[in-house]
Amino acid sequence: MPAPRAATTQLARFLDAADQPIYLVDASRRLRFVNRACEAWLGLPAASLLGQECRYHTPGDLPPEARAACALCPPPEAFAGVQIGAVICVPAADPARAEAQVDFVPLGGGEERAVLALVSWRGTAPVEAEPSAGRGELHVQLQRLRQSRAVQYQLERLVGDSPQIRRVRSQIMLAAQGTAPVVIVGPPGSGRQHVARTIHYGGDARAAAGPLVPLACKLLGAELLQATIRAVARAQSTAPSARPGTLLLNEVEQLPEEARAELAGFLRHADLPMRLISTARQPLVKLAAAGQFPQELALMLSAMVIELPPLSQRLEDLPLIAQAFVEAENAQAGKQISGFTEEALHCLLAYPWPGGMDELQAVVREAHARAVEWRITLQDLPQRVANIPAPARRHEPIDLPRLLADVERELIERALRLARGNKARAARLLGLTRPRLYRRMVAIGLEPAAPAGPRRRQAKPALSAGEVAAEPLPPETAGGPSEPSEIDFQPHADDA
């Protein structure tokens, strides 16, 4: 009976000595084996990795071992028995090998299924058991963004590659390094408070931030504003932090008149020991120009303006945002979802999203809870989203006869322009006889068809003996410009 145990030990030694990184994740999604090549790749000892839970999400501020374990997590479909190849992005010791091709091989079955991962850096395509097995590319994009440290606090609302969100990320990183007043402009649901918190907490991670005090400006009177500012100032003086506290003035354009005057007085005559971040639906300077907000206060609050576009105006970012929300749910729940089916994703893209990012997050949370497979399907979405007709994904057939007719029309029209309307000369340019050119012009609608019925031929005078019938020469041959030898397809002045 000792033979099986000896064989198992020998196999473990072979795997541990392999040059290729290899690891094993058990049915509870915990790392149970990491060979020496994998230790060297990650720059972490196996002892600190074994037992770490692998969740299918992009972690933020976690210990290195937990971040590495999440990066190594197999796609959820691998635990359903699907052999699949995927690209993963890990915090590797060598940044040049941060991305790797991994073949995930399910072992065993049922509730005891484990997944063996074989890592390589070959340029081979992923091996999938079925076409389009999940949307792993979105997971990889999130991992890349996290590895690049594009943002330092709560990634999921700031992902994407549209020009608008790239500009917003740059402004947030700049604002987080200073203490100047900031106004965050956008419609409700666009993530204004999230951006405010990112700015407040997103500076130097080693420096403790002071308190963040959100205030609803619509309900804020002058006395309450004064008391709040003094309370934050006292807290700052008694418990100083490396970075000041922040007053978050939500919907600052709704601040009552007396509170506006009080705030302007503080900014004008006092050195506030705190930062001011405001949210508004429109730029304060624009409201001031329309007489709806004090101009002086608008300028004092608007040292930096960050405008957040509504979700409906950057739909190219929606798949990545939705994937980030899915993985945020994966981090909180035992259920692990890899992404969306194509039909579900098309419904998300077709929906107008009047509630913006907040509504999208709520929809993803509900769909994640309802999902019974390893991807969110059309049936998992709320009815108001699922009932939006998804755009048909089909390739329009090519109408070859119509395409050829359009090309023929263009060539004939170009030849007629070059020949100054002379059909005989245009026919010679096209390599056709005049009758054939006429028939083609009738067929494509450039010439009206001749009326039906017999045509009367005009009698020609009889030729006398010795005369030879000759076709009259075109005017060009009698001292006129020479005939072009080919059709030039470049635009001419005559084309205008």
C-alpha cells in the first residue's frame, strides 16, 4: 500500500522542480500547492501563499499575499469543469512577466473539484473548451489598471479608456496631491461623492487624512455652517493629521443665501484649516454668469473643476465598469461570477441609464444575487433592463449587383466628363463600342430608354463611284486638345 503515497510524493517533487510556474487551487478556492518557479515569479514564499483564498476580483489595498492569490484565481467556469486558457496579470517580481498565459485544468468532479494552473509566457492562443467562454478580457483589463496604479482608492467607478474618464483620472490624481478647493460637476448618479472621497483619501497613502464631513447644502443654514466649520477646526487642532480634513458641500448651488454669505466671509477673511470639495450639477462659474450664484464665491470654490460625463455619454466604458461591479460583488460574496453573456451585455449597452452609475451598480448587484450560472444571463437582469431590445448582432450582406452598378456608374460618369459629353469618345476611353455604352447607360439609369416601336432611318445620299464613306473626325483631331489615353480616377475641376 505505500506505493500510491510514494508516487504522489514523487509527482509533487517533479512539479516543484519544473521550470514552469505551477499552482493548485482546491474546491474552496484556496491555494494548496505552489512550486518553486511560481514562488520566484511572484517574489513571495510558498508558506505565505498557501491557504490564501482566491476570489475572482481585482483587489485594492490588501497584503501582497492576498493580492497575489486573487490575481491567480481561476475563472469561475474552471470550477464548473470547463478547461480554459486565459491571460492573468499579477504583481510579479519581474514587471516584464506581469502578464502570463495560463491553462486551467479541472481535476476531479462535483464539490471536490480542484483546478491545476500551468503558467507560460508563450505566444500561444488560449485553449478554450467552447467559443467565447466568458469575458476574461475585461477581468485582465481591470488587473492591468490596478497594476498601473491609475487610481489609489475604490477603482470600480473610475475604470475605462474613454477620453473623458482619462481626463477625470488625471484631474483626480492632481487634486489629491494638493488642498485647493475643487468643484465636481455632474448629474445625480455620476459618482460625484465617490470622486470626492477618492480625492480626500487618495493622496499619499502613508499620510493619515483628517475627517471627511459631508454636508447637504439644501438644509444648511448660516449658523449650522459656522458651527460645523468651527467643530472641524477644533478637531483638526486637537488631533492633527498629516493631511487636513475636508468639508464636502453636496449640491452647493442649493446653499441658502445667508449660508453663501457666511461661507464667502470665511474664505475671504479666514485661513480655513480644512479643504473644501463641492458637488454641483452645473459649473458654478456658469451659474454665476446667469445670475444664479455669487460670482466671488463661485471663483473661490472653483480652483479646480472636474466634470463627470453621464454614463450614457461614455458607453464604451460600460462593459469594464459593469465587470468591476461584478468583481466587487465577488469580493463580498461566496458566489463567484466571471462576467456577462453577450446578450446580457448588449442589453446593458442599450439601456439609457437615467440613474447613472448608481443605477448600474444596483442592477449588477441584483443580477449577481440572482445568477445561477458562472455568467450573468439575460434572465438575471431586472425586467426594465432585460426588456430593452438589444441591437441585432449580424453582418449586413453585401449587395454585389448594386455595388457593381455603383462602380460602373462612377466610371461612365467620369468618362463622360473627360469626353465633354461625347459618347463616342467616352466609349473609346472605356474600351466599349458606342452602342454598348448606350445600352449600359440605359440599364443603370443614365440615359432614358428609346420609345418602343419601329424607328425611321434617315436616308443618306447615295455615294458616287469612287467615293468612300468616312466618319467625320471629332473636333479634337482638327487642331483641338489631344484625347486622354486613360481615365484618371483623381478628382478634376470638372467634377465640382
